[in-house]
Amino acid sequence: MATSRRTRAIRAGFALGLAAFSPAMAQVPPAESEIAAYRGLHAAAATGDIAAIARLAGDRAALEARDGFGRTPLHVATFRRQRAAILALLQAGADANALENQAYDAVTIAAVADDLETLDLLLANGAKATNITSPYVGTALIAAAHLGHDGVVRSLIRAGAPLDHVNNLHWTALIEAVVLGDGGPRHQACVKALIEAGARLDLTDRDGRTARDLATIRGYDAMVRIMDRR
């Protein structure tokens, strides 16, 4: 009975932690109505109009112009997976690490979208895996681990993403892969990649629980075995 009460209390704690995630704090891609209203470089970025980008990109102010949500043309091109436009903007001097109103950069946008091709393009052209992003004061690596985007996690690790950054929920990428993961193969692969890269196993959440403790509580036995093989 005591164990059952403890388990219920722990699960209630998880629920409180998850409640900290607000839909209003998530990434917001441009709506079709916004895209229809875009002019200049924002319109060119959204549609992948390389000729227009070449014509307009000489205006430095236009490269960093913001829409109503603080998105630059690079953010828009990243949301729209317009890779030729992304490259053209970066080659013209667009800030690869600009943050929009919710503090998301292009790297985190690509990471959340599980868009590995765009992510690698950004990282090869001046974008950083080390940026502190999002309202959670996190990183692209934390976001990718949370979502189980294992290929993205591996790419960000190769690019030097901070393995043990702690966000304002007091979670690391490893802890998020457990707490917000489903325990399935892709989240297991994230855990494995993080551990093999040297992520610390001794860091804890606000309640003093390590990633292994949390995996045990949630019944994610495969994750526990991965951690025990460290």
C-alpha cells in the first residue's frame, strides 16, 4: 500500500511538471494567412524564391526584418523547409542564430520538426548547436531528446551541443528523454546516444531523482539497462 501511494505521488509530480508546458509557449510556424500577407524577403523565404532573395538580400535590414511573431526570413524558410532559400539567406549574411519572440532559433525549429537535412544545412553554415533557446531556457538537444528525434540528437551531439545543460524545469536532455518520452525505440536511442557521448547520469530533477530513477519509476526497463551498461 505504501509503495502504491508513493507511486501515485510520483506520478502526480510528473503531472505537475508537464503542466508547466503551455501551448502558448510552443513554436508557432507562420499560418497560411501570414504567408499570404508576407512581402519582400519573408515572402521569398516562404516560397523558396531564390531569385527574389538574390535581388533583395543586399538590404541588411531586410535580412533581419521581423514579422508579427518576431520571425526573420530565415525562421520562415526553416519552418517551411525551403532549404535553397535557407542557404541563400545565410550566404547573404542572415543571422544564423537569431531568436524569434519565443526565443527559438532556426536550429531548434529544425530539431523539433525532426528535419535532419535542414538541421545539418544550418549547422554547416554558421548556426550553432550551443544556443540557449525557448521559454524553458533550454537547448535544441533537450527539445530533440524530449521528442525522441534520435538522428537529430546525434547530429547535435556531433556539433557540440551541451550535453548536461539544465533548463528552467530542472531537466537535462537525458532526463527529458525519460520524463517526456514514451520509452520506445527512438527515445531509447536518444538515451543511448547521450550516454555514449558522456552525458552525466548523476544529475537530478528538482526532487533529487536521476534519469535512471525516473526510468525505473516509469517502467522503462530498456532505458534502465542502457544506463546500467555505462
